[in-house]
Amino acid sequence: MSQDNLIKLVSLGDDKGVGKGHIIWSHKNTKKLKERLELKKYNPVAKKHTVYKEKKSK
């Protein structure tokens, strides 16, 4: 698996701040997407879907 397009997604937590800082690693097609990703994914710490934003991985 290529490590070139590996990005780090960090959770913003829920409205009370539970689950903030949880990290998910994913891949991104950098040829098509130039802007930073913002996705809604399941956060197992908060036990609900929260917003994840792309952060600098290195």
C-alpha cells in the first residue's frame, strides 16, 4: 500500500467536546482534491458521528 497519499484526520469531538483528538488515517487522491478534507465519520470514543478535519501528517 502506497504511503504517498496517506493523510491524518483528527476529530473535533461532539458538542460537549467528547472524543476530541481521535485520529483516523486514510488515503486521498491528491490529483483531484487539492483542498483539505472535512468528513463526518464514526468516533468510537464519543460513540457517535463527529466531524474529522485533515491535519498535516508529518
